[in-house]
Amino acid sequence: MRRSAFALLLLLSLPALALITLPLVGLCSCMRIGSLGACVCCREASSALTLSLITSGIAAAVITLIGTPFAYWLAYCDFRGKKVVETLVDLPIVLPPAVAGVALLFTLGARGLLGQYLAVAHIRLPFTTAAVVLAQMFVAGPFYFRQARIGFQGVPQPLLLASRTLGASAFRAFRQVILPLASPALIAGLIMAWARAVGEFGATLVFAGSLQGVTRTMPLAIYNSMDADPTHATAVVLSVALVTICFLVIIITRAVLTRAAGLQETSRA
């Protein structure tokens, strides 16, 4: 590309680049190193961080457990209504978080579709730590489901046919052929789902509330500290921490997907 064309494209790209980078620069510029130690030692901040890591870890583990066979089913089984199921899988990605929280509340709340039966068994989910995990699973699950399905579909069919021809059972073919080749995509999906779970806000606020030490995760702590702390020091530190986590997640995910593409090219060759 000629330098003149490159310069023109760069000039036209500056507004979009500024839209992405300037808010992040503004956030980082407000952070004071001196407030870092105080925020880390702050009970609310440390509690929110611990709760976020625990709940998002549980959510990611459960998503992987239930999502792997589900993604495999979507990848290899053809059935009537498959397009509808795939659309439902993607729906939580574009669904407003508050709507997701309301949907969970009217499903698992005391008078909800399933909650009324849980109440009979003295099981209460809303405004508990379990509600945080469920909200994170609902909004983060599709990130893993989609990536896992793509990973399974990317496994070369000739390898599967060859393994079955050599007498491998369906489970052995899955364990020794499909899973190793699809594992980078599964790992990438798991990382993205975990990061989305860590950053979940709207559904958690509606369905689980904001109770310190019980349901107040890092995003909720940021929201709460904006009103409680006039200096916004805690909000800034937690926000920068979340930005850093997301930045690292994107880098790791891209590296894993690049490795996955390399493995697929090697297997095809």
C-alpha cells in the first residue's frame, strides 16, 4: 500500500481509534498509585474481588461441564429446529443485562415459573451467592457454547472417518481425535466465558442484588463506590483491574485461537 493511501486511511481511522482508546486513557489517568494500597486493603474491594473470582470460577466450570456435550450435539447432529436452538444460544449475548436479570427473577423467584416449586422445598435463590453464579452462567454461557461448537466443527472429517475405520468407538474417537484438536477452541471459549462472568453487572444487580460479601461482585462494587466514595478511588482501581483482566484475556484468547488454526492446518496437511 502506498504511503499516501496509508496516511489517508489512518486519518479516517482516528475517530474510531479515539473512541476506543480515549476513555481507557482517561480512566488510567485518574488512577493514583498512592490509593492502590488503600483500595487493596479496603474490606469492600477485597470482598468484591474474592467473590467475583469464586463465583466466576464456579460459573465457568459449570458452563464447561454442561456446555461441552451441548456444543458437541449442535456441531454434529442435524435436527428440525436447529436454527431456532442456535438463535436461542446467541440471544443472551445481545439481550440487555437488565432483561436477563428480570427473566431470571420471574423464572427462579419465589413466584416464578420454577421458583414457586423451589419455595415449597424451602430453596431460595434470588439475592444469594447462588443467584450471582446463575446470572453469570446465563450471560456468559453462550460465549463458550459458540466457541466450542466452532471448535468441534473445525475438526477434519477425514480424521474422524479414519479413526472409526480403524475400529475406534465413538467415545474413543472423541477422546483421542476430536477433543485434542478442538481443545484450543474450548480453552478460548472458557476464557471468554470466564471474563464475561467476571464483568457481569446488570443481571446480577436485578436477580442477586448488591449485598456486601454475598452478592456484591467487582462491577457492583464499582457502581456502589461511585456514590459512596467522593474521590472515586476504589471505583478507579477496580475498573483498571477489570480492564487489565479483559486485555489479558483477549491476548491469551487470540494466542490460543492462533494455535488452534495452526493445528487444524497441520491436520489437514
